[in-house]
Amino acid sequence: MNDSNKAKVGIHMKPELTARVDAEYPLYDYPSRSAFVCAATEFYLGYLHTQSDTDYMNKTTLTFLENQVTKLDAKLCRQLFRLCVELSMVAHITAATVPGVDEETLKRLRNKCVKDVKNTIGNIRYDSIYAYQHAMTEEDDDA
């Protein structure tokens, strides 16, 4: 930009700041105090826009993430509900078909199941439970 396109503007600065500008602008190859102040002003305006853009992006990102977490929460709740329904059905079928289980056996079974779930981090497989139960049945038959 040439000097004819510039407007003369008076600004007030503390003498210490003026002295710092006068000491610094030659170090950065600015031809004058005016050129240095213009460059600093442009830089600061860019910084302010970046800050407002960052604030906007942070708000937008936060809103997006909150929406995604809400959707995930709803999906997890639906899956847990389905799982509880299935578990209730299995429990009712088992209770109806296996007569004569006493409270002590149920307590031991609950403790074993809690240990199994903790040890497998919830990765329970029906086939391994089936094999375990039939191994116990065969031991009972042998005894």
C-alpha cells in the first residue's frame, strides 16, 4: 500500500511504549514506527478473529459431542433394557425347568457368576458355561 492510500491517525501511547516501539521496529526491518504499528495492529486483529473463531469452534464442537454422547447414552440404555428382558426370560425358563434349588446353592452360584463376570470383564460365552455345567453334572454322576 503506498502512502497516498493511508490515512493519518493520531493515537496516544505511553512514553515507555513509544520508546519500546522505536527500539524494536528497526530490529524487524520495518522502515518506520508507523509501518511497525500497522503490522502489529493487523497481527492483533487477526489474533482477535482467531480467538472468536476458536471460541465458536469450541462451542460448536462441544454441542456436537454432547449430541453424540446423548445418542450413545440412548443406544446403551436400549441395549441394556433388551439385555435385561432376555436375562429375565432365561431366569424364568431356568427357574421353571430346574426344581429344587436351595438358597445356599443360589448364593454360591451368584458368587461364582460375579467372579466370572469380573474375571472376564463381562465377556461371558454360553458354550463355556454349558461345558462347565455339564462337567459338573458328569462329576455328580460319577460320585
